Amino acid sequence: MKITFHSFSMGDVEDPDIFAGEPIWQWQQTEQGRWVMENAHNLTYFRQPDPVNWGHRFLIRGEITDPRKVTEYFLRWGKAQ
């Protein structure tokens, strides 16, 4: 099952992919980020325009194939973003 695990906004910066490194790393240090790094597969991030905030929206997505792990994820952190 593909899940959006985390998302965040960023203002209009010169190189958004480089600037996204720090917020992604910060999220990876959280309990949720560590759990996702251990249990999810094919993790990728996507950048899309954020016209509301005149910047960029980043989404961290991946897959969890074990139904028990999917259930655990949603019980721990609620709905996907």
C-alpha cells in the first residue's frame, strides 16, 4: 500500500531540493520517521507547486506491504497526510 508519510511546505527558495534536506532529516529523527525508515520500502519524495503559500510542497511517500505493519502505522499516527 502506498502511503504519504509526511508533508511540509517551503517558501520560494533558489534550490528547493537542497533546502528540503534539513526538514527531511529532522523528520527522520522523529519516532515516526525512524519507524517509517525501518518498515517502509521505495521511499521517495515529491516536490509540487504550492500556489497558496507561493512556494513548494514536499511529500514523502513509500510502500508498506505487510498488512499488520499498515495497521500498526495507522493506529500509531492516524490517517495518511
